[in-house]
Amino acid sequence: MVDDQKKILEVKGVTKRYRAGKTVFSGVNRTFGPGDGVLLSGPNGSGKTTFLKLLSVNTFPTEGSIHYGKLNIHEKPYDYLEHVGLVHDEEGLPLHLSAAELLEWVLRSREQWNEKAVNRIHSLLDHLELDEARDDEIGTYSTGMKKKTQIAAAMITDPEILILDEPLRGLDTTATQKTITLLEKAIKRGAIVLMASHSRTQVEETGLFGELMEFPL
């Protein structure tokens, strides 16, 4: 269980090193709290994706630990991930499901399925303008439609933490603005939002992100 130490996400002395001996970063200490918007910026290969993979328990630290409240996220990954919405840079979507079916699966898996769930799904997909295709198989979608589906799946449960790796890639101007609006709402309700984006200038202009993490660390 996460204590109510106000749901702090804390990176404690984290080092990540690969087998070849390459150290991506060393002794990182960071604390993120409710309502924090953090933009990760830096060139390809500088460690942004590795940092987000650590926070989404897709890889383990070589040294140090990461806690959400009193929960060590790598010791209790399933307990931690109940609080998290993820957009990976890779698609990794179930191609045989439709967007609507995927969002239903996410809500059911988080025990949030109720009489309002169908309206909740369609309201979010309406906002992202994923219209007639929402009931078609994801395998038939364009790159932009798949990205919208990833964003919807990450946000449908109103998670306490959003971890987003290049969520704006492949989106047109309208979809980008719609996504920024969703992120703004998430930050206002107290979510921790950590996002890596090559569209740094565009994102900074929104004023959403109060902290910039420059990579390499």
C-alpha cells in the first residue's frame, strides 16, 4: 500500500549501468510530488527513456531505489502500477482489440468498471477525436490513431502518476493541443506528470511544466 505521505515519488541514489559497463547516470536523487509537471529534455541516447523505464519498472536500477510513498516500486511493481498511466515510445498495443475494447479492459483491470464507464470511454475518445475507428481493430489504425489510443489508455483511469515518452510524436496540431489539455487537467487534479519530448519549445510554451530535467544527468 502507498501511504499518504502525500504520495511522493522519490528517486534515491539511483545509478543505471549496462553490462557493457556504460553508465547512463549515477547517484541520481529526485523527488516528485502531487501536481508536479516535469519535462525531460536532451538528445537521443542521453538517458531520458532509461529514466522513464526505471520509473515504469521496465528496468531495474544498478544501485539505489525508487519509492512511491513507502512502496519500493521494484519490489512491489503491481501495487505501484495500479497508480500509473504509461505512454511508451514504442506502440506495444494489442492489435486485435479496438480502442474502445482496450479502454474497457484497462478500466476492468483497475476495478473501475461501473455504470458510467461507457460514457467515460466515449467522452475521452471524443476529446481526442478518435471517431469512427474506435470500434475497429487497432491493427488497422494509422500511427497518429495508435498514439491517441495509447494516450487514452494511459489517462482513462485518472492515474496519480503519468509517465509519457514522446506522447506527441505522430500527432497533428489539433491532437497535440487536445493532449496538452488532458495533461493540464491531470496536473491540476494533483497527478505527477513526467514527460520526455523532442517538442521542447512547443511544450514549454504551454507553461504546464514547472521543472525541466536536462539529460544527460
